Amino acid sequence: MHEETTIPERYSRQVRFAGLGVAGQARLMQSRAVLCGCGALGTVLAETLVRAGIGFLRIIDRDFVEISNLQRQVLFDEDDVRLQLPKAIAAANKLQRINSTVMLEPIVADVSPQNVGSLFADVDVILDGTDNFETRFLINDAALEWNIPWIYGGCVGSHGQTMTIIPGETACLRCIIESPPEPGSSETCDTAGVIGPAIQVVASLQAVAALKLLSGQRELIEPKLTIVDVWDQSWRTMNLANVRPGNQCPACVRGERKWLQGVGTAQTTVLCGRNAVQVTPAEPAQLDLAVLSQRWSNLGRVSGNPFLAKLQVTGQELELTVFRDGRAIIKGTDDATVARSVYAKYIGG
């Protein structure tokens, strides 16, 4: 990059920061990222990078906006809840008004072994805004397979952690967590809740790492896992430079791609803090939501928009939200078997 590059006035304060400068800002404005999950961490990440002037952001999220999101998911408001908008769409609408020069691509979908190749094919970094380890292990496999840096982050309660993974240079996720935690073995949003400040801190650390990578300064990335608790005001780091002497990581050393091959990916996912289960068909569908809504008309309260259809079943604490690709969120249970039965009963297949 040349110093005479013209930078818009909106980034003038950022350019004056010596760590970025004109050259770094120019590279950032040409960079491309994909965000997997646009909930708590994802909305903070997306807003920070769009305001900073990233060139292109693909936003992937499977969910829709609910009232309980508003406590920590900073891009959404009560209108988004009222309209039942998918999170990717609501986020893109808001971000476009914040910075119209950034190219945004919202995608209402679940990241899966079947679509991850096309979703990650043309980006410089993968940003983790997910709420489950199955997706994170899939991201890890894909990042290693296609040599794309990715930035892991997670939060629960008042604490969270983050690390940046550069394939071939740093430890990967499976170097420190070989497989997803067993159900019930660790805290979740159901058992511990989550507070907004923890989200803000972890997502901000993720955003700083993204700025370093996308401005062409990957040498500034340290091989560390950062763990923070905003309630206790504690902060610690784990040096991963020499993780596992004689490291025999199945993923980054031995080349195993279990999640990318679909071996580790379930068709049902219990959603954090929601008393809900997502059911994903074996093959993506193209549902006619109008027809489905008509079929549901005598079963309960039906609502929706061009992206989803929702049924609140009469006489039951049960709610189904179905997307055009056939994916459904069954609210009112955390039992995957019950969710599959409900899916078959009200949707079919």
C-alpha cells in the first residue's frame, strides 16, 4: 500500500492510531470476513468491524430475533422482535445504515458440512459468534483444510475466552479441547445466564485480533488463550506456543477432519438458554411457507414473514419456527427426541 492512499474522513481518528495507519486502513477496506453466528458476540463483532471499515462481511445466522436477545445483542431492537426478523437480516439492515460503504451479505442458514465450503471460500478470516461447540469444531476443521485464520470466542455468566487460530502457525481448537464437552458437564446460558459486559469484552478482543489480521499484521497475533471474568475483574492468559510437547493433535497434526466430513455433526442441536431444539433435515428443502402456514391455520396462532413461519400450538407450551430450508426451531422442549417427533407431526419428513 502507498501512503498517498485516500482514506475517507469517517476513519480519520482510527488512521491516526499508530498501530493501524493509512496502509493498515487501506488493507482493512479491501478485506473480507465471514461471521458465523450473529447473536451476542456476533452483533458486537459485526458492528465494531463495520464501523472500522471492513470491506465485506458475510453474516450467517440460523435464528430469529426474540425479546430475550435485547439484553445483550446490540444490533437488535423491539421492532426486530415484533417483525420476527431473522438475525442475519435484522443485523444487515442496521449495519447498512451505520456504514453504507461496507458490502454486506446476510445469509439465513446453519453452517453445516454441506455448505461450509461455499460460505468460507472467498474470505480472509472467520469470526466465531456461535453458541455451540459442534459448529466451532466444524469451523476449526474448515479453517485448517483451507488455511483460513479464525478467531474463537465464547461467553457464559460473567466470563469468557478467546484465541486466534492461524493454521500451520498456532495451536488449533482441538489442541486444547479434543472433543466437545459432554452434555451437562459444563456451564451453559441455562444454568449460569450471561451478562452483556462479558460479551462486550470478549467480542472486543476478537475484533482487535481481526483488525490485526485484516490490516496485514498477523505477526502481532500471540499464541495465547485469553480468559476473562468481568465480575471478578480477573484476567489470565495461557501460552499455547508449546502446547502439548510432541503435539499429536488429531486435526492440525494428523489431518483428521471429523466435523467437516459430517461425522461429528448432529441433526438436532439444543439451543443455549432457550428451552429449544433445532432440527435440521438431512437435505436442505425449499419450503412453501404460505402453504405450510395454511396447513397450520387450525392448529394454533400462525404468523411469519418471507423468511420464516411460526406456529404457537393451541393448548400447549410449544412453538415451532420453520425456515425456508426446512430447518426448524422447536421451543418448549430441550429433548431432541421430542423435538424430532414434533417436527414429524407438524412439518413432516
